[in-house]
Amino acid sequence: MKIKKIQTRFGIKEIEMIPWNGKEIPRFVYKYRDWKNEYHKRLLLHQELYLSSPDEFNDPFDCKIPVAYYLLKEDKNLENIFLQQYIEKHYHNLSEQKKKEKFNLLKNKGNYKNNKVIEQINSEIQEYINTTAGIFCASAINDIILMWSHYANAHTGFCVGFDSKKLFNFFTDGGPVNYEKDFPLIKPTESKSEQWMKQIFSKSDIWDYEIEYRLHKQNAPKTVCKIPKETIKKIIIGYKMPQSDMDDLKKIINCELPHVNLYKTEPAKNEYKLETKKI
């Protein structure tokens, strides 16, 4: 098993990695949950995952990176490549002479360089992403204080650890989020798959501490995906979860997920970090 060291704004994290479909993925991925949210409990009660639409994400830039059609105004070489690609895709049956005529016609019109047209095209691309991409977001780590604070109701919730291979096999594709300081540049000449990957898997580096992995299912936004029980391997309890809630959670685990290992977080005594202990 390989250990990968990942640098984040809060230091280096060491992640156990395993092979999957020609890639490397974490051995486990985690989902932070709020015990007070009845829908979050369904992950334990019914093994249901909710697949979000990108329009539900709280980051205003997440999955909303426009294609940089404005570059076609500035770069003549890029413009020529773009037009040639367009003609080969839509007019490949024409003779070479007719293709040249179509090339010149489109270039003279230059509709693709009009600001309103660019805005409309990117609006249509965004609508397509919102209505076709079903996304499940997880993390490669289970001990980040901010994530327990934000996503697990101030440490009163829980965190679910999944067997990554079993989980990833239920999705069309999956992989790590790419964290970048600079706004991603998506060229109009890039393939649709390249554009899609940048749009779905790019985020600002202010989020790099999450070490997020995304799982994607086509044509499944705002839907529920049921997974086998054995996909769930760990449950980690937030250190501030009330005893009554902890008792209820343990009852569910004993009934529905008796194979799962149970842990609890505790603040370290002399460091700004959480420790995870088996119970």
C-alpha cells in the first residue's frame, strides 16, 4: 500500500492510496454528516447517498467555470484551430473546397466572438452541467477541525468511512478535486471531456484542506443512490455528540451495520488537532 503526502494550507496529510481503474485513489473516503438531519441518517439506516446537482453547491465558482471563448478575439491561431475543429465536426462530409468556403464564411461572420453569444453559450453549458451531473463529494481525511465544524454540526455529528473501491465502482467516474490558486482557463479548442473535467473537478486552493474526491454519475443530479452495506467500513462520532444521540447511533449500527468499526474524535491535549480513537 502506498502512502501519499498531500500539502494543504493546514500542513501535510498522509493518505493511504490503492489502485483503481488505472488511477490511484485513497483506501477510504469520508463523508461528514449532521445527526440532526434526518436525510443524513438515511445513509446509516438505508445506505442511501444523495447525488447533488452543481447548482446546489455553496461555493459560487464550483462547477461554474466558463469556457474562455473571449480568447478567440485575441488569438488568431486559436481562432483558426477552433473553426477547423468546428467544421470537421459539423461539416466533415463537405469537399475540401466547400470546407474552405465555410471556414471563411464563419470567420467573416464571427458570431462566436460576440459577447452576448458567448454569454448564451456558457449559460447553455452551465444548464447542461446542472441537469446532467449527479455528484457525490467525499474527503480523503476524517480529522479536519473545519470540516467537523461546517459539515457535522459543530462536532455533534458523525463521519462515515467508505471502502473506496466498492464505492467508486457505483459511479461513472471519480477522482480528486484539483485545487488551483489561479482561475482555470478552459480553451474553446479543448475536447468536451477535457472541458468537463476542468469544470467538475476544479476548485480554488482555499478549499485544499478538504482533500476532496468527487464521484460522478451521468444524468443523475438530485437523485438517491443505494449502496451495499459492506461499502461502509467506519463510523466516527464527533466528540460533542450528546450521549443520547450516541446511544441511538449505536443502536442503528448494531442493527443495520454490525460489521462497521466505531470511532470517536477527541481534541488533542497539546496540539491543534483531533485524535480518532476506536470504541
